[in-house]
Amino acid sequence: MLSWLTANIGTVLITLFLIAIVVIIVVKLRKDKKKGVSSCGGNCAHCAMSGTCHQKK
């Protein structure tokens, strides 16, 4: 097991790094969703979803 780990340490580290990035992105998206923050640019005139995206105030 130790010899396999030493032979593949680069792959293991890169995989752990990429998993950490994905987890951070998912956590950020979930926090933004709970806060009501959107990545929408706000220009509803040219958007096909303009009637369903924003609530009328």
C-alpha cells in the first residue's frame, strides 16, 4: 500500500485538490441560493426566462 501511495502521490494530491475546489464551489452556490443571490445579469429584456426569474414588486 505504501509503495502504491508513493508511486501515485502526484495523482492523489491533484485529485484531492480538485475535490476540494468542487466542494468549495458547491458550498458557495448553496449559500448564495439561500441568500437569494443570483448570477443573473439583470437585463430581462433579452432573456427567455424573464417572466419566471424575478418576482414583480
